[in-house]
Amino acid sequence: MSKNLVVGYPRIGEHRELKFALENFWSGKNSFKDVEEVAKHLRAKAWNTQKEAGVELISSNDFSYYDQMLDTMILVGAIPDRFKSIQDKTEQYFAMARGYENGVAMAMRKWFNTNYHYIIPELAQDEAFKLDNTKVIDEYKEAAALGIKTKINLISPITFLALSMTTDGSDQFLLFDKLLKVYEELFKEISKLDDEIIVQLDDPIFTTDVEPKLLSLIKPCYEKLANAASNIKIIATTYFEHSNEATKVLVHTPIWGLGLDFVAGSKNIDSLAEIAKSDKVLAAGVINGRNVWKNDIMKTKELLETLSVIIPKERLIISTSCSLLHVPYSLENENKLDNTIKDSLSFAKEKLNELTLASRIFFGSIENDDELLQENKNSIERLKNSKLIHNEAVQSRVGNIAKWVRDGEFSERIALQKAKLGYPDLATTTIGSFPQTPELRKARRDYKNNEISGEEYEEFIKNYIRETITIQEKIGLDVLVHGEPERNDMVEYFGELLNGFAFSSNGWVQSYGARCVKPPLLYGDVSREVPMTLQWILYAQSLTSKIVKGMLTGPVTMINWSFVREDIPRSEVATQIALALADEIDDLQNNGIKMIQVDEAAFKEGYPLRHENRASYEKWAVDSFKLSVSSAHKETQIHTHMCYSEFNDIIHTIEEMDADVITIETAKSGNSLLKIFKEVGYTKEVGPGVYDIHSPRIPTVEEIKTQIALLLEVLPKEQLWINPDCGLKTRKWEEVIPSLENMVKAVVSFR
Ligand code: GLN
Ligand code: ZN
């Protein structure tokens, strides 16, 4: 039996080849044939890399031109009506992903608690599923032709349905039987490929708090599929958390094995006895597929030994905890990182070696691996003892925090603020960023590459700020911003200025479609050397008599969008960041800045998958936010902004954050998201977005008026701010100016 397994491998390409090929295709610079060539090359490379590293169970169908949920829609023929008339398959595929002239793109959502976005299937009760197994079969054969016998990765019908929405308001699970038939047909086709085939059915939905209804689908699903073809071995795979409820059922179905995450889902341990009693194989996910730090092989060995006390060794396979999609490709492309940091990292390719090393050690062919094991031990030790990650001053400050929250109750603060700041009811503002123009990006790039001097760059940024202030004054906004021209990214900008963060040159991770992000590496104790935003905000404020809102990124968002060190708890990292921010706020207010926004864009999306872990997340998230603003004087108005604004279940946590003003993303849902604020008697001020910034469309005055009227049905005008949904950096000036003009016009009629 195979001894190790990789759940899935990144597909965008080590140098983002797929991204560039797709973008060239979309802009008409190359043909789809060219994209296919690139894709084929990338797949071969992924397979061969895994094979060379000694991986035994390698996946096919983990590749995608855009997204694996979209691929599954094609697989089962779930094409929304507005795309059905498109004859060309390729055109149809990308129209679903990106929209076309006769239909808007399908919506996306975050893949569980990762930063990967999948396309949400849109289903209807009359859905006529129809199998199209081309991709699945072709990829298997393609690998086979290269001498690699793959396991086939599929998203399970249960998870597929659970992540879908219906366009007719019906219950998507009513489609279960119909959908299962298509999968059965698929299994029959797969069974013809070889004498014996392994199919990995991904069912991550079971790592969330699922209802009994969903659990009741497990038996019919896995029984039918297992019976559809006797030569297919099914390995039901979950990741990102434990799936103990599902495991209890799965062990009584005719599957071959279970794939469980023992890194993010250490509670899976509770299922071991149950699994042992059955005849199932266990693919134990022990190599972290979500973070980039080197695996401590000795610890992994201990964990595996714990497992093997209960599950016989012959039934264990060593696995990655989830797909390696969520980490960058390889350290081979990093030559700017500090050596100690680089030596403590492990990207996808390096993780393959960790996996095979752990499997050789565990299964007992240790002799020639002594050296590798020693190397691993050395790296772990080196980092642990490195001065780079430990800063005693920071640690002692964290240990001696006297003041965790700011002075004054909200009622007292807001009275002072209203008197001193004098902004009107329904005050208009924006969320922070203004268009990131190509010229701006170029200036930043040139500065980074030493092609323009620091003075030239500063001049450029100041010009942008000056223009941005003039434009906002002309539009007639009440509270202005500097526009964030100095920021490439709201986390990276601060990370680059803070101690404790490092940046890879090529550590790209797919976010959605062709889009990638390069998360900062948060490796050590965080501290602030010098003010980070002061000069820009002060410059902006010097140009106007209106209030300029300072702009910072909060601790929770910095953590959720970085690869965070693992030797200390997140709560402690958050505390360190918060202290640095508190210093920044103090500098800002002492220099005359009266309003400061601390963005927590990723606050909601960072919620744990399981209810049982919520309280501890909320605790450190709220504590660190409050600590960041603890330096604010009573009359300094603290704003926060959150993107994903479904707050029904967390409204009390939002209240506890105690921000004077919160701006949120609500435009697409009228006033429905706002109602919860009224229901709980929320007293602080709220700026619900009045138009969607994700679309290039310019909202009309009438539309915005309608939106404001809806908001006023819920909250009084004294409590409301008027602003767009989110930052404007992805928009063009010619969209932003008329949109904001219309927003201001709309407000005037309500004053
Ligand atoms: N201040 C940030 C901006 O305007 C907030 C971005 C966000 O919420 N994602 O760009
Ligand atoms: Zn936002």
C-alpha cells in the first residue's frame, strides 16, 4: 500500500504561468491553444515534481483553469440559464467565471476559512444535470501517459450542494438524488480507466457545524458511489477542522479510507477508536498545507506514533493536511530573504520532501535519513533561538500592559466628539483608498527598483494626495481621506514598516481565477520603529480645513492575511501589533488628527469554522482591536471598516469593539443587513455603504436616494454616515468622481 499522499497541488504555476497565459488569452493576445499548452506543461511539472520527491499518491483533476467548483459545475452540467446559449465550451466556462455581454459573472465566496474564492453554483429545481467527464478522464490519461497513476480528486456531491445556492429559493438538497445519479455515472466511467483506481472525494463541509440533515446524506452518497464500481477505492477527505460527526457515519459505509486533517483539526484524534474498529485506511494529514513554516519532523513522528497506537501502521498513510494550493510553490525562487528566515520556511515543493521524509522515518527506513532529520532539527532550533524573532522589549511590554481600553464610555466620547468635530448628520466620507492608477503603480515600482529617488517618489505621492484632497473638496465630501497612494496593499504596507514581517519575492498564492496574493511572512515579534502613516496624513491635513481621517489596518486583518508564526499564540501576535498601532494613533492625534480609522476588513472572514472555537477568536480579536485604539483620547473619533458585513450572529461582538463609527458593506442588500443594529439597540454610529464599488457602474442620484431612504427606515440620521461600500482603489477616477458627486447630491435632499 502507498505510504504517503498529497491532497492537491498548486496549479497557477511556479512563475504564475497560468495567470499570464489566461490574461493574454482574455485580452486577445493569444489563443486558447496557447493556454492549453501552458496548462499541460504545468500539470506535467506538478506530477513529476511530486513523483521525484517520492510522493506515492499524486492527484489528477486538482488542476483547474479557474476554479474547482466551476469545474464541478461543468462536470455535472449545472449551467445557469444565462450562459446556456454559449456554444463554445471555453467561452462558456470563462463567461460563467467572469461574465459576458449577456450575463453577469457568477458570484464568488471564500473557500471555508481560506483566502481562496470559489464560484458559487447557481441551481434550480428543474436542473437537468448531465455528465461531462472530459476533464476528469483526460487528466487521468495525461498523467498515465507520463507513467504516473493518479488518484482522481473530486468534490463530493454533498459539499457541492452545500456550497450552492438556488435561484428559485428552493432547497438545493432536493436535488441530491438527481445529482448523485450523475456521480454514479461518472464513477462507472472512471472504473473503466484501470483495474483499480483511487478517488478522493473532498467533503470539507463536514468540518463546519452541519445539521443532521447533511449527515444523513453521507450513507446514501457513499454507499451508492462505492457500489457504482467495485474497482474504485474511495477516500473521503475533509480538511481545515475536525469532522468527527461525519467520521462516525463514514466508517459504516463501504469507502476505502478517510483523509483527515490533524493540523487544523487536531480533535480528529477523538475519532481514532471508531476508525480503528472499522477496516478503513486513514490518510493522516500531518504536514500543514496552510502555513509556510518548516514542519518539526520529530513532532510529526510523535503524532504519528500516537495515531499508530490505535490505528495499525498498515492502515496509515501520511498526508498533507489539505491541498497545497494555499501555500506558494517553492523556496528555490527566493533569494532576498534573510537566511535564517528562509531556512525556517517550507513552501509546497519543500513540503513534499517533509512528507516523504516523515513517511520514511515513520515506516522505518531511517538510516540514510539521519542527516536530513538532523538538518530539520537544526533549522527548528536555529529559529527558536534566533535573535531575529525574539525582541525582549516587545515581550516585556506585552507582559506589562496596564491599559487595554481607551478612556470614556461611548456616550461621553460621542458628545465631546460631536461638539468638537462639528460634522453634520448623514456625514459623507469614503473608506480610504482612491484609484490606484497605472502611473501610481509605476512610480512605486520605480522607487522600489531604485529607478527614481526617494524625493521624486515623495513628490509623486504628495501630488496625488494634493489632487485627491482637491477632488474631495470639490465634490463636497464632509470627511476627507488622503487616498492611500503610498500603499500597494493594506497589510503589506504596514508589514514592510514593522519589525517582525518579511516578504517573499515570489510567494504567490492563488486567490481566485488568475488572481494571486503574496501574503507577508509574520516571523517574529512585532514592533514599530518610526511612525508609519504620520507624514502622509499630516500632509493631507495641511491642505484642507476639513477633517482628514487617518487610516490604519487593524491587528486581526494583518494576522488573517499573513502567514503567521506558530511558536506563540495568535492572540499574542495580535497584542504586539496592537501596541504598535496604539503608538501610531497617539502620534496622529498628538499632531492634530481628529479621526482615525482602523480597518478590520478580514474580521468576519477570520471566524473559525466551528462554533466551539468562536469565543476564543472573538476574545483575542476584540481585545487586540481595543488595545490598538486604547491610546485614543476621548475626543479622537475612532472609525473601523469591515467588508463582509453579515453581522446577525456577531453583532454583540461588533458592539464590544466599541468603535465610535463603523462603516460596512451593505449596498447590495438594501437595508436588510442594517436591521440587526436596530434590533439590538446599537447606539454607536454606522456608515452603511450606499453603493457597490465592485462594479464600474456609476450609481444614479435616485438610486442612492432610494438606498438612503431605506437606511433611514432603520436608523435615525443622527446615527448614520453616508459612504461607498469599500475602498475605491480598484476603480477609475472617471467612475469614482461622478459616483461620489451623486452620493453627495443624494444626501443633500435628506438634510
Ligand atoms: N481603507 C481600505 C481601502 O479603502 C479598506 C480596504 C478594505 O476594506 N478591503 O482600500
Ligand atoms: Zn472593505
